[in-house]
Amino acid sequence: MRPIFINGRQIGAGAQPYLIAEIGINHGGDVGKAKELIVAASKAGADSVKLQCYRSEEFLAPSSEYFHILKDAELSEEAIIDLVGFANQHGITLFASVFDEPSAEFMASLDTPAFKVASGDLTHLPLLMKIAEYGKPIVLSSGGATLGDIETAIECIRQVNHEIDIALLHCVSSYPTKAEDTNLACLSGMRKQFSVPIGFSDHTLGETSAVAAVALGAELIEKHFTLDRNDDGPDHALSSDPNGLAVLAEAMQSAWKSIGSSSKKPVEESRFVKQIRRSLNARVSIPAGSIITSEMLAIRRPGTGIDPIDVTLVLGRKSKHDIEAGFPIVWGMLE
């Protein structure tokens, strides 16, 4: 599996996990608030921030109960241009989920470094093919998807551009997701089947599931981000606030560092290991020339004497000289 790169940052193949702060529509259409979110995400340790770029009429029926919520939060092209420049000034990567072909074309014109495809659009093959034309890395969410759905989406993208970078996010799209529904064990199976960097788009409350995903090998984490979890709107309650995102960013790094390798070997210094191990010890004073019996021996810390596994090789041998009670027995003491 090869890594992907977003704005020069490696994702996968042993790189530290990548954190996407999903601003989404939590700005409510307010550019000033979006800028506050960008600054806060950067300070909290996110690698990137992500917007949602769409034209409401292109992807949502006016009769939908969500139409006016999304319409009110829709950002104009001028606003997005402003926010891209603002993110660049603050040294944080910005890209977007695109929900229609005109929005994809617009984001491509700004040369943002990646595209996100929301779970609901995994089967929107014409949109996937359009996005693939731009050759930018694609992050695919898979909420509600079967393995067959994912395979079809990836094949569709590869037909347009066989070399394009793809990362795949496990996702449960129900909000908020219950911990028992997250099924993080599927991450390893997804990585094995698709051979792309695998991550987790987290819709649970809190940060625990995202950290657990990293411990299970997730290479990207996407988490909704807000300034205030009590704000009005569909995504605020399940989002991380600045403190929560900072905790998540730090905990992700600790979880990643804790993974290590699949081989079991000691990391402790050999001197320390000897202190916690046991060895053969003189239970009583043993005069020179004595035949060693089990009654003379104790098995005690530290492990600086003969290993207990060799006790049968010790029994019946003679002591070369006096052995003081309480001291480890080493081979040089025996004939």
C-alpha cells in the first residue's frame, strides 16, 4: 500500500495519523465565524480544515426538511475564496467536500489540495468521475456502504485516473453514532481489501472512539468541529470544541506511538529486566564442598544468578567455596 499526500503531508505507510477538522456547516454561513473556526482548529493541532462546498438546489430537493438549513449555511464562491486565502495565511490546509459538479469545478479552480466525497455521494458515480478528472487526492467516506459499494466507487474513479490517490474513511452516518455501532474492527479488513490508507470519520459524542480507531491503525481521523457544542444546528452536539479537538490531537499521537510493531520483543534495558526476574539464591549458608540440594535453594529477585530453568542442572553439584545465605548463586560457585 502506498501513502497519499495532501499538501505535502504524508498519510499512511507509517506516517503519524492525519486529523481533519470538519467545519462543515457549523459556521452557519457566517464567514467571520468560519475564520474563527479555522484559527481555533489550527491552534488545537488539526492538520487540515474542511468545508462543505455545494449549491443547495443541485443536490437537495426544495421539499426536504434540511433544504433551508443547508441553504442558510451555503457559502458563496467569494466567501470560499476568502477562506482559502485565510487558511493559507494561517498555515493550515483547507479543502472541501463537494456535492455537485459545478462546486467540484470551482474548488479545482482554486487548486485546493484534495477533495472529500461525503458518504451520501459514494454511489453518485458521475460526480466521482468528475472529481477524478482533476487528479487531486480523494478522501471517500463510506457511511451506509457495503464493500461492494466501495469497490464500485473506487473502480469508477480508477477508470478515469488509474494513478489517483485515494483514502477511505470508515463511517457510520447516523448522528450521533453509538459506541457499540462504530464497528472499528472493520478497519483492518478495509485496508486489506482496498490497499489504500484507511481512516475513520467520527460521528460519536466525545473523542474516545477516534482515539481507539488510531490504536487500531486508522491513518486519518475526521471529526466535526465547532466553537460551541450548544449552538443551534444539526452537527454541533456531536462535534469537538477547541478543547476537545486539542485533547483528540494529542491523544491520537500517543495512541499512534503506542502501536509499535507486530513483533514482541523487550524494550527494557537488560539490566532492568534482571532486576524484575528471579534467579537461584542460597536459602541457607552453603559450606564449600557441599552437595547442592533443593532445600538449600530459593528462587528470588534479582535475576543476577543462575536462571531458575536450570535448577535441575544445579542439584547434585558441589559448591567450590562457601556460599553466604541470601546471595545469588552463579555458575562459577559450582564444580
